[in-house]
Amino acid sequence: MVARGQQPLAAPHHVHDTRLPVGPHLLQPVFLAKAVFGRLGVGRVQPVPTEFGSLIPGLNSQQFDVVAAGMYVNPERCEQVIFADPDYRMLDSFVVRKGNPKGLHDYKDVVAKKARFATGTGYAEIRYAVEAGYKESDILIVPDQVAGLNAVEAGRVDVFAGTALTTRAVVKKSAKAEATRAFAPLVDGRPHVDGGAFAFRSAETKLRDAFNAELRELKKSGELFRILRPFGFTEAEMTDLTAKELCGGGQRG
């Protein structure tokens, strides 16, 4: 059930209110949520500030109704929630000291040069670093990219890994750090491109399907890119990837 204090809903177009988690750096999903849910007849979208690592537990414990946080779709998460199709695709990038003194351009460089490595709570970049050979217990986990930038600037780590979008945004006003060129991490020896999507509780298949139908219309008309562009997205980050592809067959519903 999406609406609070209402009877269970038979169809998603009856929804009048929805709550979703969001941080101050995640305004883009809020704008997209308002656009899609507005087309579904949802009158109000209420952001709920939530740490990234608490998103899926909070969703499944009904603290909020939809995860709108640019969450990457992967098989592990697909066992816990159901995803809409991705609204964007994304490569990785690093935050490093100005001039990139250690020459860190991908996860293999981080391992080979024994760099001190940080990434965010629950980030896919943990997996990519471990796959490249970095010891997971040596990774510094921080709450978000702002904390990651601070760690790099203070010299606590050599590199913070995140998405190309978030790293280039977080370093804009930094005098000490810069973002590296975007790259595709290797998964099972092959370049991997991530896709971010809205997540729903496993029982909410009707709502997810209705969301997907409206999202497809926004993609087809070009309205999706017009919504995302002010937040730093480019046409290269628009995608036709599906949740089924990224779940690897693990998507339920």
C-alpha cells in the first residue's frame, strides 16, 4: 500500500500520496518521481531523508513507499525488492587529489598502487573494487560522496569511488580534489554499465508496472532527458536497459 492511512489499493491509479527517501544531493529523483507519479494521479510526493544503506530495509518495513535514490539494479537487490526499468545508465569515476598524483584511473590501478580506497555505504563500487582484488576489510566506508571528498581532501584516503555524475558534481567547488575520467568497471572480466532505477516492495507489481508504462512514455517523448539534464545528466546516460537484464533473471514479479 502506497498511501498512508488508506485502505489497501486495488490499482495504482487510486494512489493519492506517496513517500520516498531522499538526501539533499538527490533532487533529481524527486523531480522524476513527481513527473511519473503525477501522471498516475498521485497528488503529493513527500521526501523522507534516509541513509543509503537503510533504503531497502526501510522500504520493506514500510517506513516509505518507493526508493527514489538512483539505486543501481543488481541481482542481490532484485532478491529483496522489485525495480522499475532504469531511468539512466552510469559509469564510475574517482575523486582524487588535484593532479591525480598516484595515477588512479580504474580499480586495477587502486590495487596495483596499494592506494587507500573509500566508497559509500551500500555502493556497487565495493563489489567492483573487491572483484579487482582489493581486500574488502581495507575499504573505508563513508556515508556519501561529500564524506568521500572530505576524506580525500584531508588525506585519509587516496581515492573515493562513486558514479561519474556524483563525483564530477561533488568536486566542482573543491580546490584540492578532482574527478577522473569516467570508466566502466570490470565484472567477470567484462566492462559493466550500471543502471539506476526506482525500487518497490515485492508485492507492488501493479504500481511498478504502471510506473514503467509512464516512464516509457517519458523516454519516448524526450521528456525524461529534459527532466534529468539540469542535474548534470547527458544524452550518453539515457538508456533502454531493463530491470530484467540487470537482475540477471532474479527480478521477482
